[in-house]
Amino acid sequence: MENHKEFTVQNHYLVEIEQTRGVVSSDNFKTWSWDIYIARNEQEQYRGRALAPGKGIEIPWMELSKEDVLEEMISICEQQMPKNR
């Protein structure tokens, strides 16, 4: 009996996301770089994790359920980015 699940990292993406929500001055636009990892197992289950180097934000491995797993991870990253006021 197996008591573990094994996932293989399929893709490693560098995604750059502009921080624009709630920005007051036009020179405040900042681009965040995210390392996004997508892993899959033999049962076609997906997991994702992301790191924002230099920003101190890490999104641990989590189950992904949407059709476009990269877009799902990008959305999760955007939610972690602080909004400038």
C-alpha cells in the first residue's frame, strides 16, 4: 500500500506582473517577478507553488483545480501582492 503521492515538476515559469491596483502616482508602477512551479502526478492531479524573490513572499504547494493551471497560479500571485494606497 502506497502512503505517498509523487508529483513531477513539469514547468517552471518566470512571470512578471505589474502592480497597478490602487496606485496613486503614475511613477509607482512596479513589476514583480514570480517563479511559478507546476507539478503533476500520474492521475493528472496538479500542484503549484510560487516565490517572489526579494519580496519575501512564498506560496506553498497547493492543489490546483482549474483548466488553466498557470492562469490559476498567476491569479493567486496577484492576490498576494500588496496594493499601493
